[in-house]
Amino acid sequence: MARDPAERIRTLRLLMGLTQGELAEAAGVSQPLISQMQKGTRAVTDDVLQRIAAATGTPLSFFYVDPTDLPTDTLLFRKKASTSVKEVNRVEATVREAYRVAARLLTETRVRRATLPRAEGDLSVDDIEDLAAETRDALGIARDGVIGHVIRACERAGIPVVPLVLVDGEGHGEDIVVGHSGVSCWRGPAEPSLISYFSAGSGDRQRFTTGHELGHLVLHPARRANLTPKEAESEAHRFAGAFLMPRDRAREAFDGPLMLRDLAELKKRWGISIQALINRACDVGRIDHDRKESLYKQLSARGWRTNEPVTVHPEQPALMRAMLARRYGEPPSLLQSSEDLGLHPVLMRSLAPDVAGNPAPKRTDNVISLGDRIQKRPSLQAL
């Protein structure tokens, strides 16, 4: 049984963006009843839980799980100033549920987790570059090469990377981005970590987002309290650039005059956006800030700030799908896994898009996929 079914009712409201009155109306009960249950002045009854479950399409088991204790300050994502509290709460509740399920599956399927380097104290930009190189070592990636599949590299280290949608009040999926496309969270040095994204977008952006969130996992577990959100984001950006394009290779690639056509060719090779390449060239000292601004103006003039040339196909995660297959058989059932794990089917579908009864993500032609060598449905051993 859950420690507090009333708290799970609150979590469900946050997940779906519902007020007490909206949830009460959907379930056919009174708003004061929901309020009293959440305050603890009225016992939560099985009848009310069944009504709520039926009205929202949520498995009844959702209310009887023991939620993982995930402190708020270990969940990082950038948000716009205009983002509402309601949207922030939905994102946090969604990621917490994803973390709870991922952590349970990692334990039950005994996935090996690599030990990432952990930053301590004040860091210089050189320290961040070195930590990015050490992270490549920890993930079994050569220090000087292109990373063929960023998501799979994280998954082989036992870090689930999952796409997410938000569940609306009618139990449907809703794709939104709250100021940033990635979220990372952790519990402690010996506990599982999670990287999630709310919209894959272009493959180059997705790869950078994954590297950025990996940077949070390396740089901030022991240092988060001493940094402003802006400082933490800046460090994670520097880490992502260094992780995706190591310093020595970057200096080599950016040697000599740097034109937009050269950056487009580098994007093909490294799977990094032209804008990120411009920033990386500045990071390693191959261009100054004036040249950086000039290149950005040229991007804008060509309309490339919003629509860059060279398409990099989004990568597809596989670890959650593989763990579900090991736990529930091949192919894993959406309804069975949702009921057993106490997770709304829409969220389960987003965590593993091709579980039984759900089509696999479609591929499109004329795109570059740096991870095409990876099998579509690898086993846990293959990861």
C-alpha cells in the first residue's frame, strides 16, 4: 500500500494539470471531499480511488505504489520566465513518475550502472573540459572520436534516457516544451539517474540536450547548492560541447578561416548544430566574440537560426524498452506493465514508444542518422 494515497491523488492532479474541482467533477464526487482527503481530515476510500482511476484512465495500482523520494533540488530544467507554476508542477510530477519507474526497472533487471566522474568545488572551464573527457572514459567512448549515438552511450552506462509527454485531464498525451527540452534528475552517488526530453526536435538538438543533461549529472550533484540556475546551465552547455566535440579535435577542425559552409560540413560529421559549432569554436579560442557575432548575423540573414541546413535524424532510446521486455516478456504489454508499475498508459507509451500495441516511431528519408549501426531493439546485453 502507498504510504499516503491522498498524496498520490495530489500527484495525479499535478500530472494532469487538474484543480481539485476539475478532478472531483470528472470523478463524480464533491470538491470538498477531495480537499478533505488531501488535507488528511477525511480517509481516502477505495470507492473514490476507483472513481478517479476510471475517470482519468489511470490504473488503480497508481494509488498504491510507494513513491520514490526524489528531492526537488535534484531535478534540473530551464524554464522561461513566463512559465506558469502549473506547467512547472506538471513537468516535475511527470519526471518523478518516470524516475520512479526507471529506478524500479533498473533494480529488478539488474542493469549495470557505470560510475560517472563527480565534480567538486569551484570549476574552471578547463576543469569542465577535463570532466567531459573523463565522462567519455567512464562511458567507454574514445576521447577523440565522433559519438555515433549519444543516447545509447548513456544507456550502456545504465542511465535511462526517455522521451516524455504530459498527460492532460482527459488522459491524452500532450507535447509541450517548458522553456527547455531536457530534464535530469538523480538521488545520490550510488542511486540511479535519469535523463528525459519532452520533444526530440532535430537530431542535433536532441544530441546536445542529452549531453547537456549528462553534464548536470557529472557537474552538479555535489555543487548544485552553490550555483545559480544560470551558472549551472552555462556549465552544462560547456560540458555538452566538450563531450560531443573534444577540445583537441575542435581546435583541429576550426583551424583556419571559418565559413558557414565549413560549419555545415562539420555538422554532417559531428552531429552538432551550426550554432553549437560556432559556440564551440569560440570556447576553444579559434574565433573571438566579434567573429562569433558575425557568424550569427550571417545565420540570421540566411534564415538558418530556425531552419539550419543538414538534417540529423533524432536518436531513439532503447534501454527502457529492453528492461520492459526482460521484465514482462517480448513484446511487453502496455496494459500489463502500466498496471504493474502503477503508471498511466500514456506515460508508459512515451517511455517506451514501441511496447505491444503501439507503433514504433516512424523513420523519414533523406536524413543523417549517426546511430544507424545500432540495432532497433537491442537486448540489455547489447546496450
